[in-house]
Amino acid sequence: MSNEAHNKDWVSRLDGLNHAAGEAGLDKNAAWDKLHTRMQRKQRKSKAGWYWAAAACVLAACLIPALLVHKQKYTGVHTSPAVTYHHSDTAAASVISKKEAPVNVVKEMHKPVAAQQEVAAILPALIHPVNPTNITAALKKDTLQITDTMLAAVPATAAPKKMRVVHINELGEATVNEVVYPEYKPFTIRVNSPAGLGDQTIANSTLNIHLSPKN
Amino acid sequence: MDLPVLIKEAKQGSAAAQKCIFDQLADKMLMVCRRYVKNQEDAEELLLDGFYKFFKGLPAFNYQGEAALYTWLKRIMINECLMFLRKKQAFVIVSETVAETIPLEEEALNNLSATDIFNLIVQLPAGYRTVFNLHAIEGMNHGEIASLLGISEGTSKSQLSKARSLLQKMLLQKNITYVKRSTQ
């Protein structure tokens, strides 16, 4: 800054001027209230910003591990025991299955763990059906023996135990088993006569023709 | 209460001390704003903006006397005003050619009262007024003014020259009116 202008008397007098003549002065109280409100509002805003940031951090800290656990739970590969079904409807198939082991293509599937555990709990009950005599014996143990009534004479019939209906959808996607027999292909056997007579089809796997050759 | 004590308390966030400082300096600072911005309401708004920045920056301020505090606060106010004028695009750059420097008779201004000088300055167009304020009152050179306003040094000189010639005219008119009044 150059000091050439500061030696002037009029500048210092102008700097000392507190109000312009003929104009209303500043309402200091109103101006201060306005300024103070603005200052407090800004402080509150900055505080609120910090609170929001803290809340976001806490939420993130809670959600991220939960999401990771959830993701791991559902992305784990589970291989269900493969059940191989053999085609036994044709005689040739049985022969082939004996001679050569079929190539099993088992598709791995992702099944929810909870659903599998449910199925595992139900399956033994399905395999071993409930015997009514066992149920009556068990009931006899638990029920009070009253001999002087007719009810005691009649053995209580066991109430049919309600089995839980398991829908196929609950078991999840079915395991797809494919048995591929490399040598079991459609074939046709034809007999050509040397004498120029008509040809004869004696076997066709697709049309299911099995004939004995005619003379 | 003394200003150093008030500053110390205001630094610690005392609203009462801040109000005392505001009461002491608001009038002078409003006149500073009015020198740059003609409109009273705009000047009051800029005064509040300036004081808000002042109180916000006060904890980092090292008090070295009343003059230093006054200079700092004045600088804040001037910056606020310049920002406002820049936003409003109030600078009317007439020409970039360097005009002849017309010496303003300092004695003529010295003979006038502070209010009269203020009224003369306020009547100048925004561009002239800003350059005149920065050069003649704040004591900045043309390089500083040019970098502050984003104009060339030549433009700054030109604006100052035109401001001076306009003030001369106004002073002349004022003298004439005084003469007229005295003759009546």
C-alpha cells in the first residue's frame, strides 16, 4: 500500500464518520439480533451435520457385517447327494449299464441351508411311516387308567398324526440327473436281398419295430 | 469495558462481548460499506456478513492493538463490498486507455466536511467510486487495485482519473451553489 493518500486530513475525517447526515442510523439491536440468529443457526447446522455423519457411521458399522454374513450364507455351494436313475425300460439299457458305467452329469445347485435342514428333519418320517400300534402303546403309557368306565374298556384309537405336507417347491430345485449312454443311439437294421427283392426293415429303435426277417 | 478484554471474551464465545464490539464498531463499518455500496439495505446486509466473518475468524486473530483490529475489520468489510459489486457486475469499465491524470485539489476536499466528502463520493458511479476509494482512501496502488478488481492497471488509472475529474466538476458546482446561496 502506498502512503500518499494517508497523509490527508480529509481521509481521517472520513474514516471517523459515524453516520451520514439526513439518513436514519443503524438499528443496532435489530442488526445484532439478526447477526446473532445467523451465527447460532450456522452453529446448529454444523452440529446437526456432525450428528448425521455419526448416525451414518453407526448404521454402516451395523449393516456392513450383517450384509456380508447374509451374502456368505447364500453364496456357499452345497452339493446335494446325487441320485442316479438308470433307464431300465429297455433290455438293451440294462445290458449297457452292466457293461459300461454311465456318465453321470449331476448339476450342483444352491439350496438354502434352512430349507435343507427342514427337509432332513421330515425325510425319516416319510421313509418310516407311523405305526398305529406304536402310537396306541405310547398313548396308553401317558393316559390315566380308569377302569370303571366304558371309556376304559374301549382302547383309545390313536388320532391320526398329522404329517406335515411338504411341497415340492420347499425341497428346492430338483437335482437333475442325466444318464448318458454313449452307445445307446437310434439305429435301424435293414436287410437287403441279393435277388433284388424288396428291402426289409427288421429293427428300428425310434419306431420301435422289432421283426424277424422274412425269407 | 476495554476492547482487549472484550476481544478476549468474544474469542471464548461470549455473546455479550460480541455485542459490545458490534455496538462499538458497527456505525463506522456501515459508513465504510456505504462508501462502496450506495444502497443502505445492501450496505447493512454486507455489514452483517462482514461481522459474521469477523467473529468466525476472531479465535485465530492475534490482538495487537485497536488500530490493527480496526484495519482488519475494515479490510473484511471492503472485501465483502467488492465481492458484492463483482456479483452484481457493478463495475462500469468505460475505457482502458490511460487518461490524463487530473490532480484533484486536496485543499478543496480538506475544506469540506466529512459528510460533504461522503456525499460527493457516493454520487460517483460504482466503477469510479470503487477505484477512488481504494486508491485515495485505502492507499492502494494501481497494481493492487488491478489484481483485486480483475482489471488492468491502465483501466484502474483511467477510472481514477475520471473519478477525479467528476469530483472536480461536482466541487465546482458546489462552490457555485455556495456562491449563489451567499449572494441570495
